[in-house]
Amino acid sequence: MAIPAFNEHGLLPDGIYECTLEEVEARFGMLQDSDRRSTLWAKFREFMEDATFCKLVKAVLVDGSFVTADRSQRHRSHPGCSGRPRLFR
């Protein structure tokens, strides 16, 4: 299932969405208004590459303000924080 559009509150609808790292990056990882977001995403991507190579990770939850439409929250966000879970492989 593709990553759905945000609801009227700027959040993803409740659910678990299977998607690739590339899909998450395209939607949430490279925001044009935030150098911090792209730096965090690069570090997360590096972690995922290492963890996948070592066969330590099968799935990861990406949630919280990292997957919100609220730009005021994005500067604090990072992948893997607590909140409503979102799944990708």
C-alpha cells in the first residue's frame, strides 16, 4: 500500500504502510525547507545500510513528527521517534 495523503489534521491516517526507504525518503526525507531533515535522513540511511548488511533489521517504524505535514514540528523530528507507528521495509 502506498503512503496515503495527510488527513485534515496534517497526519497520516491510522495504519501500517509497507513501503521502501526510497518511498519514505521521497515523501519525508528531503524537505526543501530543512537542512536538518536532510542531515538526519542521511544518518538514518547510513544506519539502515549497515543494519541491513549485518542482517540486524527486517523492518523499521518511522513515526511521530517525522511523518507530519506540520512544518513547525519538522525541525525537531527524526525517524524512529515515538508516536503512531508507520512500517516500511
